[in-house]
Amino acid sequence: MAEPGRAHAKEYFPELLLPVSLSSRGIFQVLGLMKMDVVNYTIQSLQPQLQEHSIQYERAKFQELLNKQPSLLDHTTKWLTRAAADLSTPPPSCPDTPDSSSVVCPSPSEAANSPEPLSPKMVLSQGFLNLLLWDPEDEEFPETLLMDRAQLQELEAQLHQLTILASVLLVASSFSGSVLFGSPQFVDKLKRITKALMEEFKSRPEEEAMLTVSEQVSQEIHRSLGNLGLAALSSDNTASLIGELQNITRKENCVHSVIDQRIHLFLKCCLVLGVQRSLLDLPGGLTLIEAELAELGQKFVNLTHHNQQVFGPYYTEILKTLIPPAQALETELGSL
């Protein structure tokens, strides 16, 4: 039960190498280490049972409510119906704006040109993605996800910030060239500056805060070009850079739109393939935020996985009514 790092006798019993007069104090230190190892081992060994108990408890409580309110799954049914409809709608033909509802894995960097055959896994994945675009004024939130709504809103906010961060980096790289963006130190510094300034979104209008972001990014590019002895941006290019950065928060902005759709595309592949496999083929424009995407993707997968374990039987029954038998490639959600 000892942790690998302390399994060696010299680490558990260092006093064997010391005078006898010092060993009594060491005994208590060793006992403290052993106690922590026992606690950690016990927690790890009980985790599967505790998780299974949590799943069964949540499902039983929901079933009790459902017995009293037969209409308790109405919003959940509408949510999955909309997801199935999204997958059945032909995507736009423009290759620069991939539609997350038409993703073909295992190639997250490309969108499909035609809808995939419906399957429970794909419908449910699309449904989870739609939650990250949920209208706050829409009160028909799925009943099975009410307990997760606060976490989903946090993920939505994180996704929004990553969209802006990736957009800033993409625009900045188009003006400053490969020399600066070939330096990990420069990219990391630009990311730190942008992340710090985006904290102002909480207290100021985004477009107003982006003015500060654009000015700071422009200054950092000028400073770095000068340090490397490279030609500075012309006044026209500087004005264009600042102007494009200021407009990034607008949803109709081309860069913002493409990056947002590609992050959704990545998240959908995370649900289908897992985070690590999805990171192997990131859509264009996202490689500079790989670490941040991995964190976001893992949080999203963990949340949706637990939800599926609790409410999977209910989803299965609903999806049977939405997917024609000829199209259903799967009949259970156990493989999700």
C-alpha cells in the first residue's frame, strides 16, 4: 500500500542509517507517512464503489420524481429531438466554416460534406454540444442536466475566452510572421498578456476591453520585432492589426466564427474519440492553444460521461423514438 516513491526501505526507515538516539522521532515520522499512504490507498480502492453508488443514487432519486411527474422528461426529449434534427440538416458547403453537427471522426480537422447516418452516440454528442450554445432565456433546459447547468455555463465561458484567445493569436501571427510565432517564449508571453486583459471582460464591455488588448498586443509585437532587429510594422499594418483585433469579439467576425466552430468540432471529437486522440489532429488555428483545449475537453468529457452513466437508460428510450431502426447503428448507450 506504500506509494511507489516511498516504497524503498531507506525512505520509510531513514533512521536505520542514523544513531539510535535519533530513531524515536523518526518512527513517528514514518508512521505519519504510512498513515497517509493507507488513507490514499483506501480512497483509491473505494472510488469505483463510491462512484457507482453516486450513479445509482442519482438515478433512483430522479426516478422517484419521474413517478410523480410523468412529464419530467419533456424538455429532455425536445433537446434530443433538436440534436437529431441538427444532424439531419445538410451543412454549409463553405470549407472555412465547418459545421460541428457534421463532424467526421477521426479527422477533427475536416467537416463532412453530407450528414452522417444517425446513431445514439452522435445524437447525444450533438445534444451536449448544443448545451454550450444554450440561450439563457430559454427555460426548457433538459431536466436530466439541471444539476450540471452551472458547470456547463462555466465551460461555455471558458470556451468563449479560448475562442477570443485563439482568434487574437491567429490575427497577430498573420501580421507578425513566422519568426515571432516560431518562438514559444513569444507565444507564451502574448497568451499571458491576452488572458490577463480578458479578465476585464467581467467588468467592462468586451468590445471596449478589446481596445486595450489590441493596443497591448500591437506594442508587444513591435517590441519583439525590434529586439530581433526585424523591420517594424508599417503604420497602415499597425492600424489594420488593431482594427481586426478590436472586432474579434463580434460573433459575425469571420475569424471569431471559424475558430468558434472549430473548437466545437474539437469538443465533439473529444466526446466520440476521447481527448488525447482528438489532440492528434487539431483543426487549423487551434494548435497554439492545445494545452487549454485539452483542459476544456477533459472537463467536458468528464461531465458528460457522468451524466450519461446516470441518465443513459432514459436517453436510450427517447432515442429509440427518434432514430429509424434502419439508421440506428447502435441500440444502447453503454458504449459511450
